[in-house]
Amino acid sequence: SVILLTATATLHAGSVGGWRFAFGALGVVAVLTWAAEAIGIATGFPFGEYAYTGSLGPEIAGVSLLVLLAWLTLAYPSYVVANRLVGPGNGWRRAARIGLAGFALTAWDVFLDPQMVEAGNWGWANPEPSLPGTPGIPLTNYGGWLLTAVLIAWALDALHGVARRRWGARALGDPGQQRADRVPYAVYLWTYGSCILGNATFWERPSVALAGGIVMGLVAIPLILVLRRPEVAVEAEPSER
């Protein structure tokens, strides 16, 4: 599923700005997340002191290659969703777009980490204090995720700006082209709904379903509401053309 969702994100990015934008996005996310994870394993910053158990396949400097792809599966959809909710532009809009994309990605981890820790894929030396409903996952982990996710969103936003200026990439999140971005929207909403359902039923973690449902719902529910509106094209800011 990680490989398929990574391919989905890469192919959609290619439809937006060609192969340079697609592989640029893949490379940016892989490099930033590898650096964050490698530093985290070596120093405990920014996620807290943790380690992988070796159950996720090949590693580079203790970081699973599969984990690097897993970040992209929702990093790119989160960035597209943030574009839809905030819109184009620089200044405060750019800051809001990057911040929301970072939060949208971090919110997914409220579901992800409890599942992976219970499966024995990684663990923390000091798992407390934790977010209510997600025991065993320290608050430092979510802080580290938010910092890393915001850096990823900033890099994707900068890359998309280059792609628009130099490679003819189209805008992301344009209400007038909602169908063109329906795949990343669907991935984000499917992840939200399936994580609630899975945790509430066969994984038997109702507290995680509730916590993740609330946190990720702060992005997913507004997305559902705006997607229900008629498609109306919005003029880009002059600096975005």
C-alpha cells in the first residue's frame, strides 16, 4: 500500500508539473525525512528517543527505506489539500498554506504511530507524557512531526513555485479544477475514514479512533465542506501567474 500510494502521489505530481516536479517532490520528501529520522535516531531530536526494530526492511543509517516512502504517501496530498483550503498567494496565505499542510500531515500520525508501535515496528525510550487517547506515543513525537512536516510543506511550496514559473505547472487546489485534484483529496479523506473505522473496530483502539478523528478531522471535515461547493475558477495572484 505504501508503494502504491507513493506512486499515486508521484503520478499526480507529474500530471501537475511534469517529471521534474514529480521526481523533485519525491526527492525533497525523501531527503528531508531521511535527515529528520537519522538525526532523531542519533540524538533524540526532534521526535524523542526512539529506535526502529528492523521489521520494516532495508535501512540507511537506521532509517527504514519504507518509512521514507510512507511520508510521501500523505505529505503530497496534505499539501494539495492545504492549497484547496487556503488558496494561492504569498505573504500570510503562503504561511497559512505551509502551516496547514504541516498540520494536515502531522494529524495523520495520531492514527499511525499507535498502530506501528503496537505492531512492534518502533518504540520510544520515554513514551510519556502522551496525547490523551494515544498511550505510548510521547508528545515530543508530534512536535517533531509538525516541525518536519512544515519543512516538507515549505520545500514542496517552493518547488511548486519553481515548477509554475519555469516548467508550466498548473495551480494546485483551484476550485475550478477540482476534478483534476480529486485523487489527492480522495487519498486524504480515505485515510481519515479508514483510520477511524479500523481503530474503532478490528484494531480495537476506540480512544485512538476518537483522538485521531478529532485532530485529523480539523482538516478533513473542512475539506469535505469545500468540495461540496460548485466549481468556480479563482484568479491567481499576480505573483502566482
